[in-house]
Amino acid sequence: MDSQGLPPNPELAKTPELAETPELAETPELAETPELAETPEPAKTIAPSGADSSCPVCGSFSYRLLAGKDRDGAPMQTLLCLHCGVARTHPLPSEEELTHFYQEEYRQEYKGVITPRGKHVLRAARLARQRLWHLLPHLPAGSRLLDLGAGGGEFVAVARAAGLDAEGLEPHAGYANHAAQVLGLPVRQGIWQSADIAPGSLQALTMFHVLEHLPNPVTCLRAVLAWLAPGGWLLLEVPNLIGPLSTRSRRFHRAHLVHFTPLSLTGTVRRAGFHVVWANASADGGNVVLLAQRPVSGDRPDGDAAVPQSPSLVDAADEITRFESSPAYPLHRLPAHLMRLVRRWVSLLEEQWMIRRHRDARSILDGFVASAPLRAQPGEAGRGRSADSSKG
């Protein structure tokens, strides 16, 4: 290991491998967006000493160091893959460590609760309604949908009220039990690796703020692809690595193992065999929302060939670093922060009004579902842009 704790024998990655590999930074999306590292780092190649040293999306050993600390200031290295543009924590934790963490600890650490409070239920239900608009134009009543990483089950509840045969899978015991026992929803505790889903049995699958927690996102997406019927729909949402709300000091959450932009998320989903319909940032730029479809029989998947190619990631990343360090950078981020602040105040007032009218989580959720429109009219939905970057 070198002095930074990275795998041995790094060398400058000005090689044919980089010159011919797909990348995602020579676009307006990255070239004009604030970036990550405190100081520019040269491109490097990790000596292939083990699978955990390679990119979990494309397998490349070429990287650039983005950060050496997490958002709380604790030591944690984040590397940017110079082949596919996905950033990841290094080293990645084991599957066993992650399973224990998400089943027992994550919700307590992230929200400080074992089961969701009334305000959490209401916020998640509001987000569920916004997210459902993207799918409703594509799904007839009765379509079978699985919400992977279902949390407290609010999306399942809203989708069922809209006429879908929706169910959920949630790793955290407290949240899964709350959804099933308190809210009476078909949400079971479990992880995707052991889920008993028949191949081709789903018309839709949703994953909201799940993919960034997985050390093997392509493996999971390929399993999801098999669960979907030909022509089935996948709706994803992840944090936006280059969003204007994402500051250098707050960008890297210890529980987030991989990090995406709209373009790198598109490439990742294509690698799993999906056809990507669209991928956009949320209205405030904080999240990436993506809609994809399992190809029908005879259609050719997008595949790796659809990922744009560029050898100049390091130069683009250096340019982004200089931009974030410039005096004008706080002004660049100000409109997004003001918009988010206004939305939060409006949301808090709505929450207080709704919570005071209902006595418990189930009545809050039932009251919200009863008051919300659940089937979109033609032209109302599917435009590919969520309202904001709040998380469920």
C-alpha cells in the first residue's frame, strides 16, 4: 500500500487503455459543474492486486483520487473511475458487513429512529406521488410492481391506491415490520440477493436511493432485468454527484459506496442490458432520475457501445476543481439553495397541518392517499423530472 492507503504501484494513466475507454466528463454536464478533490490529482492505474481494487461497474483499474475524507471529516477515500466515470469508496466493505449494517443500523444512524415518525411517513408519501407520475402512463391497472428498498412502504401504498399490484422489499427490520404490521402493506424484510422473484414476473421495479448503497450495482441491475418481463420498466433515483447542492465538504456519505452523474448512471444501466429512455437531474439538481426498459424480444440492448468516449477526463476534472475554488462558485450555487429553502418551509407548514389532523402514521398515510390524485391524465406525467432532491 502507498502512503495514501491505495493499492501498490500507481502510475500515470496516459496509456492506450485510457485513450480508448469511454468517459463521461467531456460534456456540458461535467465541464461546467463544481467538482470534488481538494487539489488536482494525476490519473493513476491501480495494479490489479484483487477484485476489490477495480471499479465495481466496469472493472477498470484506472482512477483519480477525488477525496480523502467523508462528509464528517473522517478518513475515507473516494476514487473516480477513468473508464466509466463512476466514483466509489475505496476499499469497498464486504457483503457481510453491508448486510448487517442495513438490516440493523442504517436507519438509526441516518434518521435516528427504528421506525418512521409521522413526518417521515408524510414526506415519503409526497415523494411517492411525484415519483409515480413517471410510471403511470406506462402501466395499466393491475401491473405488478416491486419497490426494492421500500423503506416504510409509502410508495407501495400510493402505487396500490393507483391500481397497481405493488409490493416492497426492505432490508431494515424496523422499517419493514412497520410497513407490514402498522400500515398493513405487502412489504417484507429481505435483501435483493435472496429475493424469491420469478423471472419475467414483474411489469415494473423501482429503486429510490438504493443503487448508491450497493458495492455491485451492475450485478443487482442484471438480477432486476431478469425479474422484469420483456418491455418491463425500471425507475431509478440516486444522488447527483455533480449537483449544485452538493458541496465538497458534504458530498461523500459513508453509506454511499458509488456515486453517479446522469451520464455515468446511464452507462451503468446500459451495461446491465437495459434500454435507457431518459435520465435527468431533479429540478434542483440534487438527484438523478432515470427511466429504463427491458428490451422486448428481438430488440438489441443499448450495451457498452452506447457510452460516449473521451480520453480527457483528468483535464476536465482539473477544470472543475478550479471552478469550485473560484470566488464565483458560491454565487453559482445560491439559486438552487434558495429554491430548496423555500420548498422546505412550504413543506414544513404542510406537514404540521396534516400531522395535527391525524393521530398516527397509518391515518396520516391514508389521509394523504385519499386527498391526492392517483392516476395521471394524458400529458401530465413521465416528463422525467422530479420536483426536488429530497430523499425517501
